[in-house]
Amino acid sequence: MFPKDFLWGGATAANQCEGGYNEGGRGLANVDVVPHGPERRPVERGLRKMLDFEEGYYYPAKTAVDFYHHYKEDIAMFGEMGFRTFRLSIAWTRIFPNGDEEEPNEEGLKFYDSVFDECHKYGIEPLVTITHFDMPVYLIKKYGGWKNRKLIEFYKRLVTVLFTRYKGKVRYWLTFNEINMILHMPFMGAGLVFEEGEDRNAAIYSSVHNEMAASAWAVKIGHEIDPDNKIGCMLAAGDFYPLTSDPKDVFLAMQTDRDNLMFIDVQARGYYPNYALKQFEQKNIRIDMTDEDLRIMRENTVDFISLSFYSTRCVSTHDDVEKVQGNAFGGVRNPYLQRSEWGWAIDPLGFRTTMNKLYDRYQKPLFIVENGLGAKDKIEEDGSINDDYRIDYLRRHIQAMDDAITLDGVEVLGYTTWGCIDLVSAGTGEMSKRYGFIYVDRNDDGSGTLKRSKKKSFYWYKKVIATNGADLS
Ligand code: BGP
């Protein structure tokens, strides 16, 4: 049984749905210059530097699914499904086109004002990710991005403007989307570029520290501006399983989990865990941390833990195992699980396990802000789209979430499925990897009319929400 005020809804991110990359005074962002095609992964990982549009590449984020011009139509459809919340992100470059200006860009602020007003028309509570992989290119070129402590100041300026302007319109905030993604996709996740011979690890962990300090400042500023604000962190979650009961595998799984949980340990408990400090020491990673950073982090922990969950992952110390690449996380194949067309392991019970572990560890409410199946859809002759595979995936995960709440006592504030409307895939840049209840006529090469239509899952999710999760049939 789901709580009465459970926040059902869907999730998007500015860079994957808005488009309008050069409208309304917006500046250029790292997420704009990640191309579709074989160069995408190297760019995402910071192995190939691309800080501007280059000849001969297609950049899907430029137009994405043009939410910038379609938001009224799209939010009306979310309203029709009965959404109680809608997760979206702010494009930093709409508010501060370069990132270091003193004054914000009014046109950008107005855009989100209209989006939030539109949500409230349908009784939809906005859930805002302050930065979803987003970073002004100017800040990368001029300051080196998050490697530079100055970024903390620019981020404080950004959040102060947002909390002040949208006071009363937005109550739920996330500071950084999938903050641990910086380990796996440093450019895509945080705009990091590396110089020749630079120590990658040192650059990553200095940036991580600056992000976590900035996040704690956001919690402080957000609470000061409006004590009703609820501010959360966001983890790309999914437990790491040991492939076998070999203690070496078990230990490796624990360590790999820790690599990702370290972020939330700091954001939710307020201090670096000993294992992280030891690692920095052993790897000779020196981070410029001030006493003030550590105080702000300790005093301003998050109100809730949000997470994305698509799959669990599996690790092994053995050689004779099949390697797989699901999401941005590598690992080995788990023989007990089926996989999506993109090779992501499907594991609803693992979802329940992950929720339990996070709740045990932090004792703070969870918010599931991404979950879903990326799949190819087929339009039938009569125009219908029968996405039973998507319904099946979501049904099993919602059931697992119900079990976690009802049988295990995990506190969960809400659930927003990823890509409630089809959008550009972050990992691959494809449109054909679809997650939505709403189909968007747009193809991998950018062709298509952008027309929206309802899939079978649209009606199914509407019923799920109407029955507060009681009818999943
Ligand atoms: C998460 C991101 C999202 C989203 C999702 C699905 O990592 O927060 O932005 O895209 O994964 O991944 P993909 O788009 O690669 O299928």
C-alpha cells in the first residue's frame, strides 16, 4: 500500500528534452556539445575534448524533443495521466549563460516560471534538479569547471537566485543529478576535461569535493530562504553483487558499492567516511578542503535521498567471466537476470534490496526519481503503440517498491519514471531508446515532426496513479 500523499509522476532533464539551445539568451553547455555517434562515449568520458560544435557531427541536444516550445502541451498530458509531481531540471545556461555573471538572465527565469505555473494548473508539484549533468562551457574554458573552488561561489549564486525566485512554486529540489556519474562520465556528468599528463583521479575527487561543498551550501541557502524546502541528493543507484560467494568477490562488491555510496555518505551524514579518507591517502589524492567546507557539510545534510534505479550490477575477481556494459557502469554478466535490448540487467527484487540498503544506511526518506525501460517502439498501422514490455518492467518495479514500503517499512516519498515523454538518451544520444508514456516523432538522425502521441502505457500509468498503485494490472 502506498501512502496517501505518494508523489507519482515522471522525470526529464533539460538537456535531453528542452532543445532551444540558442534561444532566450541561453549560453552553451557541456551537454550541448556531446555528439551522437561513435565519438559520443570518448567525449562523455573526457577522453576526447570537444568544447564547441564541430563540423560533421550531429548534436541531438540542440533541439532534443523541443520541450522549450511544447511544454504546455506536454504538461497537459502529464496532467491527464494524473501526475502529482513532475521532475525537470534547470539549464544553468538559461539562468547564467556564462555561469559567472552577477545578474541572472530574466528570460531564462521567466521560462521556468511559466513551466512551474503550468504544472500548478494541473495540481502537479514540480521536483527540480538544479543541475542535471549541466555546466556552462564558459566555466570550463575560463575556470576549469568543478576543479576550481570558484565554482562553489557560482553555484551558490545560482541556487540563491532559484530559491528566491521560485519560493512558493517549488518545494522539492535535488542538488546534482547522479552525483556519482562523475566517476564514470566525467565530461557528461560534470563538464570535466583533462589536460595532458593530468592526474585524473586527483582532478575528479577535487571536483567531487567542490560539488559536495556546493551541495551543502544549497541545502543551507534553500532552508534559509524557505524552511518548507525539501532538498535531496541524487545517486545513480543499483547494488553491486558479488558473482560468487568467494570472499574476494564479496569484498570487491562492497568496495565498488562504496565508490558510489561515498557521495551520499557525505551528503546524508555530513562527513567523509574513514574508508574514503584512507583511499585518498593511499592514492595520494590531495583535496583542497577548508574548515568552512567541512563545517557546512556537517551542518547541512540533505532532507531525503533520491535515486535512479535501472538495474543492479555484478562484479567478480575471476578471469573466466563475461564482461558487460550496462548504463555507464561496467561489470560482469549476472546469469540469473534477463537484460534489456541495451544490455541493462532487469532486477525488480534488486530494486527492493537497493532501497532497503539505502534506507538502512541513512535512515532518511527515499525518493525514486528515475526508473524505466529504454526500448524500441513500433507504431502500428492504426497509430497505436503497444508497449507491453515497458508496462511489464514498470509493473514489476512498482510492485517491488510496494513490497519495500509495505513489507519492509522503507519510507518513500514518491516515484517518477524516467523519460515520461520520449527524449534523447543521455548515454547513447539516440531517440530510438525510448522510455516514454508519450511517443515523440523524432528519429536518431533528427528527422521527424515532433508530434506527440499516447502509448498503451499512458493509459496504464494513469490507472496506476488513479488507484494509488493498487491496480497494476
Ligand atoms: C541516467 C540519467 C538520465 C537518463 C537515464 C537513462 O543515468 O540521469 O539522464 O538518461 O540514465 O539513461 P540513457 O539515457 O543512457 O538510457
